[in-house]
Amino acid sequence: METTAAPQAATPNRSFLRDNPSVMWFIGLLGVFTVIVTVLSEGMGAGVISTNLVKILGMTLCLCLIAIAMDVVWGYCGILSLGHFAFFGLGGYAIGMWLMYARTEIVIRDNLAQGAIPATEQEVAEAVASQIFGVVGSSDLPLIWTFAGSLPAQLALVVLVPGLLALLFGWLAFRSRVTGVYLSILTQAMTLALSLYLFQNDTGLRGNNGLSGLQNIPGALDVPQAIISVWFFWASAVALGLGYLLFAWVVSGKFGSVIRAIRDNEARVRFLGYNVDGYKLFVFTITAVVAGIAGALYYPQAGIINPAEIAPIASIYLAVWVAIGGRGRLYGAVIGAAFVSLLSSWLTGGGAPNVDLGLFRIVWTDWWLVLLGLGFVAVTLFFPKGIGGLFDYLVRKKP
């Protein structure tokens, strides 16, 4: 007698958010934090939180976003990039060009409007160029400023410039099978070369003077900084939430398994037939784009950007943040960046009192980097999973 096998129940489609509850927890906590800061802010709330602190918190969220990008490229894919802060700075320069040009143009037009004879567009353009580049002894608008007066064009450059640089660099490096410490040195060399180039006055970006006055938003010059700081804080929170969601999706599923395998044993993944170079290039490029977006939100809150921001030491700090927070955990990168950057602001911004020990006096502005280095060594030696690794011990299942 034939027996008919019972039909198997269809496997329900698994939900990304259901499989990754930490994403919803993060988004929820970020939302609550944003509401609390807004309610307590000086510009839109009770005035408990000063405008300067709102800006610091907004910049910290941007640093958390680039830390997540660094964690994906290093903690998940195994590429220790010591150049991702260069992409961060390029995004800041791209938006800074529009902010500086548009604000200067408004001021110039207002001044020229007081004259008896209306100024021509050519005269306005020459006056803007002279105002911006007079500090470096020039009165001509460089070619790279061609689209500086267009916000859509500069927003596109925020994405395109870091993305194309990362794509070109990654393609050359990965196709040449450069890995490990040699790849780290190459990324650091790229960052150093870019920083030294931008220090020159003839680069078209005002050399060591950088771009300043970025906190003044064209079209909102009459809006108090207390309100503008909250606007940028909101934008930074939204960018961080979307970035966390994007990268949580990227590192999940098959793609996430492949890049983890590349991190652990690249040769074996190649042997299995995967296009390792393509995976690494995608991760390197998309993290560079996100780093550029983070920089575009950071520097208007900082108010200024110069080539020192792109120096290799900044990218090394970024790696330290991720290591302290917990490499290979997105929330660990956020914890590390937030903890270290806020502690740095407190110790070096006058919040922490100096310590007088009699024989010598501890001035935190001088000792902060020593403290950071000791903290990094301690975490590496005694707690390699970082601060984020504490959650592993808190939620691990008992046998």
C-alpha cells in the first residue's frame, strides 16, 4: 500500500528586524535620546542643555556613524583602514565649499546692493572669489569651485568624491592582492599624501586656513545658533539611525557571512570560488561614502575644517575608538566612539579639574593622549572584546 508523505509546512519568511532585535533597540534608544536632548535644549526646550553641548552631542553622533563604517570594514571584513577619516574630511570639504560660497555671496550681494549702480554677475563672482581666497593671496575662483554655488551639486560630491576615491584606491589595492599590514600602510600613505597636498595654498581649498564660518547656514542667517544646532543634531541622529540600519542589513545574511569568512580566512574563500576582491571593494567603497556623509554633517557643527582634520592620526584614533568599543559589533563601535569622544571633550575642554599631586601637576589637556594610549593597550591585552563585549557576558545563555 502506497503511503503519501505529508506535505511539509512552508518555512515562513524570516524578518530582518526579528532576527536582529538589537537594531530596534538601538533605533529606539537613539529616538529617546534625541527627544530628551531636544526637550532640554536651549533652542527648543527648557534650556538645560547649552547650544555648545548640543553641538558636541551632534558631532559625537557623526563620529559614531563613521565608527560604525570603520567597524564594518575592519571588524567584519578584516581590512584595517587607516585612511577612512580622509573620506570623512572630503565630505566636510564638499559641503563646506557650498556653505562658504553661498554665505559669502549673500553678504557680497547685500553690500553691492547699496551702490548707485547695480553690480553685474561677473562683478559679484569676482568679489566672492576675492573675499574667499584673499587670505591666500589670490582673487580667482579655482576650477574645483565651479559648482560651489549649487547645493545639489555639492551634496552629490559629498557622496561621489569619497566614493570614487575609495573605489579607485580599493580596485588598485585589492586586485594587487595587498593585504594585512601592507594595506594598512597604503591607506595611511594615501591619507598622509592627501593631507600634505591640502596644506598647499594652490590646491584651491585655502591651504592651512581651511574653510571657516561653516556654522552660518545660507538662507538661515537670521536663525539663532541655538535652533540651528538642534536641526543638525536631528540630522545627525537620523543619519546615524539609517547608517546603523544599513550596515546591520549589510553584515547579516549570506553577504555578512562571506565578509566574515574573508576576515577569518581569505585564501579559503577564494578557493571556494567567491569574488573576494568584489566583496572587499564593495565594503570599502560603501563605508567611505557613509564616512563622507558623516563628515558633511560634522563640520557645519564644528564650524571649520582644515587639512589637519585629515591627518593620519585622526584615522588611528578612529581605529582606537572601535577597538575600545568592541570590534565586530556595530553597537560596540557606537559605544567606543561616544565614550572616547565625550571623555575627550570633558577632559580637554576644561570640564575636568586638573590634579595637583605636589611634585607635579596633571593637566588633562597634556595627559589625555597618554590616557587614551594606556586605555587602548589595556583593552587590547585584558579585554579584547572591548566595552561592547560586556553585553556578551550579560546576555549569554547558561549551559
